[in-house]
Amino acid sequence: MKIMNAFKNIRSLQRLARPLLAIIFVFALAAVASACPTCKEGLAQNDPHGQSVAAGYYYSILFMMATPYVVLTTLGACAYRAVKKAQAQQAQSQAPVAH
């Protein structure tokens, strides 16, 4: 019975070890993958130029994230208007003509 309990404890430790190792691996690589050298050095400075560089990166990231949504919304709106216009023309052509 003691052997079975010891075996269960080892299995539970093995299940816990994989996520724990993954978390340690992510935190160990965080310093290496934090940013490219140019960005990291530019943002590390405490002068006004470094702050403007940081603001520039911030706005460029926002712009890059918003662009696909703006393009897709524009295309969707154009398609919607084209469909509505075609439906209106079709309804107008099928309406009885009064003489």
C-alpha cells in the first residue's frame, strides 16, 4: 500500500512539473525577448527624446492594430450599400407601372 501511495505522489509531481518548467522557461526567456536592441535602448532613456520615441512606438502599434479593422469595416459597408441599392432597384423595377 505504501508503494502505491508513493507511486501516486510521484505521478502527481510529474503532472505539476511540466507546467512549472514551462513557466520557468517563459520567465527565463523574458529578458532576452523583451525588445529589439534599438527599441530597448530608446525606451530605457529618461530624456524627452526617449519618451517621444516611446510615444511613437505606442501610436504606430495602435495604427497597425486598427488598420485591418478599418479596411474590413469599409469593405463591409460598401458591400452592404451595394446590396441595398440593388434590392431597391429590383423592387422599383418589379413595382407595377401606373399609367
